[in-house]
Amino acid sequence: MKQKAKTHAWHHRHVHDHYVREAQAQGYRSRAAFKLLEIDDRDRLLRPGMTVVDLGAAPGGWCQVAAERLRGRGRILGVDLLEMAPLPGVEFIQGDFTEAPVLADIEAALAGRPVDLVICDMAPNISGVSSADQARSYHLAELALDFAHHWLQPEGAFLVKVFQGEGFEAFVQAMRAAFESVAVRKPKASRERSREVYLLGRGVIEPMREMD
């Protein structure tokens, strides 16, 4: 009964959510689109001519925003384990970006050229065990950070969703070791009760090379 009540409460909040209604009215595939819109309005991440990689792209809300703001000039590559319906101006690779064959597909698609922006709104499948879900979330974030640090051009940027709690400070430190500046963003479209925030890293710090 408790689980049924929780499901009913979530459905009620979702149906009456302002951003859900706005997403439906404006043709966005998810309310998450408004999170990226707000962050981009503030930080000017998306510009025509860029190459953007969206990790965890499905259902496509962030890709839609990127496509709008690139205005047909640039390139957007979405990657997700789940299927995503086609979007104009967006290339899509279905698969787990943490696996070698999918990384090879991404590398082939990019043809070795660095990217300008990596965005990541991923979250793991929720098990209901808070500590396990938190650990899995940060594991994905760490893999996304590694991908971004490898593929971004020196002036590039990385935007990633994380959840405050255990592991947060350690991940912030990892971000600071990888980028010249790191900022925390909590867009209005993030539900107040949610612990989610977005970390924005800009300016890639090159890893120290080993001495011969």
C-alpha cells in the first residue's frame, strides 16, 4: 500500500508540474529541457558551430535545446543505452558509452576531432537503496568526467548532473582537478526537494605527463 501511495503521489505531482505542462505545450520531450535552457541562458554554453556530445541523451530534451541554439550550424551527437526517436540535426548512437564497442563508435563518429561541450543528465536505474543508487550515480558521473576530459578541446566545457550527499565533495575535487573553473548550478526546473545539482567545468586542465 505504501508503494502504491508513493506512486500515486508522484503521478499527481508529475501531472500538475508546471514544467511538465510547459514541456508538453512547447514540444519538448522532457521537463529537463528547461534545466538546460536556464543554465545556458546564464552561462552561454551553446553557440552555433559547436560540436556537442550528450551522454544519456534519451528521450532527447537536452538534444532539442542544443539543436535550437546551434541553429543548424554545428554538430550534436547523442548517446544512450535506451532508444531515442530521431531529432533533426542530431546524430544518435544507441549503447552504453562505458563499453569499448560503443566508445569505438563514438570515436569513429567524431573522427578523432575534439568537442566543445559535453553534457550529461544521466541517472542510474533506481534500486531504492539510497547508498547503492548514490554510488552508481557517481560512478556514471566519474565515467562521464573521464570521457569529457579526454575529448574536450582546451576551452571546452562539461555539464553534469550529480546528487548532493555522499561522494559529492570528492567529485567536486575531481572536477577541480580537471577544469580551471567549476561552478554549481541549481536551475528552477530542478524540484526543490531533489538533491540534484549540476556541476559546470570550464577550461580543461591537461593531465601531467609522466617523466621519461
